[in-house]
Amino acid sequence: MGQMFASMNYGQFIGLIAVSGGLLIGLVAVAGSMWTEIRKTEIAALLKQDMLARGMSADDIRTVLTADKTASCREAEEACA
């Protein structure tokens, strides 16, 4: 491996670094997005588990999970007006 690097000229070495760096960035981006989705799913499962432990019904849980924050803000403004 060291012999391969020693036989490369400067341009070839920079090209190798650029290509491998680009592939590494793509790999990190894919792994990061997968990790983010896994964490979101895990947090949602823990939230549902906590709501079940508190004795909430399935309809209450559905209401909480599908609540739209912007709709809640609009309703709060209408109630205060």
C-alpha cells in the first residue's frame, strides 16, 4: 500500500484524496440520516409507551400525536380574541 502511494505523483494523490473524500462525505450523510430516522422512531415509541403507562386511551394518544402546532396556535388566538 505504501509503495502505491510512493509511486503516485502529486496530481494523482490529490485526485485519490478528492474521490475518496467525496465518497466518505456521501457515506456519512447516508449514515447520519439513517441514525436520525432511527432516533425519531425510538423517541416516538417511548412517547407512546409513556402515554400508555399513564393510562391514556388510544384515541387520546392519536389526538396527541396528530395535533398540529399551528392549528393549536390559531385556536389559542381565537380563544383569546
